[in-house]
Amino acid sequence: MPTASPIPIPTNANVEEAGKAWLERLQKNENDTAFFFICGHGALRNGEHNVLLADLNEQALNPW
């Protein structure tokens, strides 16, 4: 039986790190296909979709 691992807090840095690792795993086999699903709160701003992460509004240059 697999052991449980804590899930990191969904901050911008943690999501970027996990996304890069996910892409690296995906690119190891050219026949792989990926489906990305996200569940949480989001917003639409100027036609751009945004996911509201735990560190929302903490960065002055990128508040989203």
C-alpha cells in the first residue's frame, strides 16, 4: 500500500516547481499524453484565466 505524503501549500512557487517536474516527466516519453485538471477557485481577468493560490496578492508585480 502506498504511503501518504503531505501536499505542499499551493503557492505560486510550489505550483511552478510541480509544473516543471510534471513537464519533465511527460517529456521522457514522446508517446505520452497528458491531461491537466485543476480544481479550486479561479477568476477571469481581461480574458485571462487565473487560479487563486494561497499566496494571492502577496507579489506586487504579479498579484494574480
